[in-house]
Amino acid sequence: MAEAYTRRSALQHFGLTAAAAKSDVAGAEIVIGESAHRAIVNIRGNSSDAAFIAAVKSVTGVDLPVKPNTTAQSGAFRVLWLGPAEWWVVTTGGTEEKLVADLRQAFAGQHAAVVDVSESRTVITISGASARDVLARGCSLDLHPRAFGPGQCAQTGLTKANILLDQTDATPSFDIYVLKSFGDYLWQWFWLIGRDYKFAIKAQ
């Protein structure tokens, strides 16, 4: 993990705080923002092993999601399914070192792995009545509510950037996990597409 005093948001140079102060969030069709510095810890293990499932719950309080492309949450912890033996545990930034240590201790003696990937990603958030329409302009997934709703996530492409898309509520609201090196590009794409809608920026 980077030292706190060296950390900066991947999108800080866009002046999002100042832009958010001038935005009419209440009247917007889409609201976008950056949720920077989240703790993101990759875990791998056997979802058929009751001990592995119990270890995850002992640390996070979350029942491990085993159905493909689903999520589960308890309190500040959210677990996202990435593959048959791979998940992300996501929580408040600054807690990643403790989370890694706690998970490794819980997995002691098991065939499991824990890796902190927090510094590799930023999270762009988008919500509002037209959020699905905006995402559909760059994503091949079927985002209709009958096909993709709250509690679902998917690794996919969004206008040439590889992302993990997580729908967090029925507003609809989405979290878009993207490599920091693509954050600038993806933000500018949203900024361009957003001109076609009543558009606002929300501070973190």
C-alpha cells in the first residue's frame, strides 16, 4: 500500500471537487463521480470448502457469493464474484493492510491466496435515470433490469477499457472498477457522452 501522504486520486487533476460544487445533482439524469482509494483485496480459494467460506465470513461477515456474477454485502464489506475460485473483498480505504492480515490468518492451513490490489484501480460511480443508457453506448452487456440488476457484477469492456461493473442499487447506481491507467480515458469518455444528458458531478 502506498503511504497516505503520497496517494492521490487518479482523477484529481480534473478538479472534481470544484466541479461538484457547481453541479445540480437533484436535477440530473446522470450523476458521475470518483470513489478513490477503496480497499480492494483479491482472494482465491475453493468455494466448495466450508472452511474457506467460514473464514471469509469470520473476517467480513459476508456469506461468500458463489453464483456467477453476483455480489454480497454486510456492513462496510462487499464481496464481488470474479470467477469460480476468485473474488474481490471491497471496503473502506485505508483498511487494506488489516484486511489482508486478518484474511491470511483466517485462511491459515488452507489452500487459499490473498493479494491487495487496491492501488491498481480507481472506481468511477454513475447513477441516475439515464445511467443504463449511457453505459449501453459503450458496453455490449444487456443492461436491461430484467438481465442485470442490484447485486450483480460482471467483468466486461466499456469503450475499449476493461472494467468490473457492479450495480449497487435500483436507482440505478453502478460502480465501475477500472485500472488507474485507463481512468483518465474513461472519465473523458463519460464527460463527452454526458453532454447529451442532464449531467452532474458528485463529490466523493
